[in-house]
Amino acid sequence: MAVQGLQVEFQEYDTVLNECVSQRAVREGQRVHAHITKTCYDPPLYLWTRLIVFYTKCDFLADARKVLDEMTLRNVVSWTAMISAYSQRGHTSEALNLFIQMLRSGTEPNEFTFATVLTSCIGPEGFYLGRQIHSFVLKRNFESHIFVGSSLLDMYAKVGRIHEARGVFECLPERDVVSCTAILSGYAQLGFDEEALELFRRLQNEGMVPNYVTYASLLTALSGLAALDLGKQVHSRTLRFKLPSYVVLQNSLIDMYSKCGKLTYSRRIFDSMIERTVISWNAMIVGYSKHGMGREVVELFDFMNLENKVKPNSVTFLAVLSGCSHGGMEDKGLEIFNEMTEGKYGTKPEMVHYGCVVDLLGRSGRVDEAFDFINKMPFKATAAIWGSLLGACRVHSNVDIDVRTIREFMKEKVVVKEPGRSWIEIDQILHTFHASDRSHPRREEVRTKLKELFVKFKEVGYVPDLSCVLFDVDEEQKEKILLNHSEKLALAFGLITTSEGSSIRVIKNLRICVDCHNFAKIFSKVYGREVSLRDKTRFHRIVDGICSCGDYW
């Protein structure tokens, strides 16, 4: 009879607690817990775990942990519930410490414990522990479990170990859309855009059904490649399959279109959004900023503050100050920066914001002010900031500032330059060119065309800027080196593969050199082509020989 009474009591507590969990009913759940304590009822293990779940769902982590610590008997579910709560809320050290405590207690982790704790293995110390957990996973034969495998590859991808992440992925006996998306996202976030696109195509051929997160990751890769036609195709698929208008997908579309030079498409998506996060605002503002559209940057920033639903963050201000700099709105940029320093927006300027002000002053010809500003900064100037000032000296022919001193300062920084690459998309196929490229199947045709252009452009006034070649060789050799820059190869290929009068879009992984910029301007004027060049720092929209950057980038 007593057993029957306890059974009824357990069922009643269980029913009420489950209802409290589903409705996040904090006070009612606390009353249930108090009642259990007052009546001296000794709950079964399951009910203790439900209390932990209740408190974690209601964000009362301290109370949940207290329940766990009071338990005389714990199983994997109770430990995992608490570890998961810490991990999901960013309390990574607490999650990892609790996992270690769990192991010391002699409790054996299951696949869900491993999958959960691996999400907290971030940073150098976390990754070191993550490698140890991976060894533990291998010993327990859990690596092939889809949840554990996805968490492992996500961990490796987040610390830049994409090859190890790929190794885990390839060993999975089954792959769901979560694991496929995790590896694709890893490639895209680390800038391995071509690899991400190639893998996506392979996985689709193997039967993967993408979800909105998969498409968002793919769009990130296509943004990096400025692959407009493929990006449009992805957009069409999301509409055709009637995927919900998730914010993350819309943000990716805004970013993709802006990086492909189609800001009207980006703004159309932005204006149609029911909900906007700070990432949405930043994507649109950054798009305008990269195109040098200062007025639109300031208008959107003012609209963001007027709406007052989302607060601007550090990235927002970086984009706004950069947009003011490139858009010739130095006074507005200085006004916003001063408001930042006064605490108006609750975001204090960082080194990158000070760098924007140096660029803004230098770009407007106020080189002496820029130099004084650097000397008064609360940070030690970086090589990039001195480089920005050096560029201003070059453009404005300023002889009052000791350029040699700046160059010597910059030489103290040992910089390994990334090899130059350029891409061009033709009929939804990406063609990559390296400096002095000998790998493209149509390389001979491209070189012949490029030599033809070199002669033709010289006849109309093009003079190669040999200062762009840093090698100590004679002038003839310097001309040959300039001729083989990757963006020139891409432009020549675009000319022989596109119809007359159509625009040509090229993307470069580094900052475009002065000579290639001059070459592109003459290319545009001679052939009546609009040229869109996106380099590492900004967009160059060249029409009839005139560039949107005003020859200062």
C-alpha cells in the first residue's frame, strides 16, 4: 500500500514539474521543489534530474547546480543535463570542470555527454582538453556516432584545424545535414571558399538535403568568391523550396549580394526583413561602406539609431567610420568618433576605430592632423596605421612628415605576404588565376591576349608603374612581372570569354596594386566595359576609365 502511495506521489510531482518546464513557470517549480523538501520525500533519480532540467531551462544555473551537488546518486543524464546547460550559455570552463568532476566520480560518459562537452572546447586550453576527449572518444568507440562526430569536426573547424575536421567527417559512417553543414561552415568561415563549394556539390550528389543553415554557409563561401550567378541560383532555390525567411539566411544573402556589387538586391532583402539583428544592420552598412557610399552609410546608421531596436556594436562603428572616410564625409566621421569617445553609444573606440580616423584625416588631405592624432592616441600605433599615413603622404605629396622614418618603423614588422590570386566567374564556373599562372587550361590564349592589350594600351598612354615591382631587376623584367599579375590575367580572360559590352567582375585576395588599377581603368575606357574589381580592402567600380574609389584606396 505504501508503495502505491509513493508511486502516486512521484507521478504527481513528475506531471507538475514537466508542466513547469514546458511553461518556464519559475515560482510554481520552486514551490514543487520546496514541497518535496518539506515533506521529506526522497525523489527517485529521474525526478532529481527533472529538477535540474527545470532550473536550467529557467536560467537558474546556480539552483540547478545546487540540486546536482545535493544528489547522493547521479547518472550520466543528470551530469549531462548540467554540462549541457553550462555549454549552451557560454560557461565553458564550468562545463569542462564539471566533466572532469564527472569522470573522477567514476560515472561513464555516453555519446550525448561527449557531444555536449566538446562544444565547450574552445580556446587554447579548451582545445588541448578537446584533443584528450577525442582520444577518450576513440577508446570508447563513440567517434562514429553522428552527434559526437559533428561536435568533433565543429571543434576542429573552430580552431582552424580544418583538415582534421575533414578527417573526422570522412570517417562518419552516416552523415546528416548537421554534420554536412558543420564542415561546410568550417571551410567557409576559414576562407576556403572553393573547397566549400566543391564539397557542397559532392554532398548534394550524394543525396544531402540542405537546410537554411547549409545554404547560409554556402552563401558565405560564394560571397568570398563573388560568385554572383551561383549566389542567385542558391537564392532561387531557397524561394523555390519555400524555406522560411530565417534571419541568418537573409543576412547571408545581404552579404553575398553586396560583396558581388549588387547593393540594390541587398537593400531589397534588408527592407523586407520582419526582424533584423545587429548582423543584419552591419551587413548592409558594411556593403555601402565597401563601395564608398558614405551618404547611404550615414543615413542607414541614423535610421538604426532612430529605430532603436538594435544597438550598434564595434563592427557597426568600424563600417560607419570607414564609409565616411571613403565617401568624403570626414566631418561626419569625426563627429561620430567624438560621440563614441564621449560614451554616447556605450561602445568605446578600439584601435581599429582610431585607425579609421587616421585614414579619414589622411584621405581628406589633413595629413598633419593625422600625424598629431597618432601621437595622441591611447594605443601604440600599428604598422597598418603608419601605412595608412604613408599612403596619404604619397597621394597628397606631403613632404613635412618624414616618410623615411615611417618606412623604417614599418620594416620592423616582419610580414609574410600571401601569394596573389584573382577569380572571375564565367557561366557559373569559377576560374582562378595566380601571378604568372601556368595552370589554367587556356593560359596561352590568355597570355597572347594580354600581350596584345599591353601594346594597345601603351599606344593610348598607359605607362607601367614600375614602382609596384619590389624585385631588384631591370625595367624590362619588371614590365614582364607586372604583365603577369593575376588581376590582369583575369581581365584578359574575361575579355575573350564574355560578350561585347558586358561588365566584367574580378575578385582579388590582396590589395590591388597601382599599376593594375591603372590598367583596369584604361581597359574600361578602351573597350567600353564596366569593370568591378573587389580587392581585400574595398570595391572598385570602374566606368569609362573612372573609378569609384577616386584613385585612393
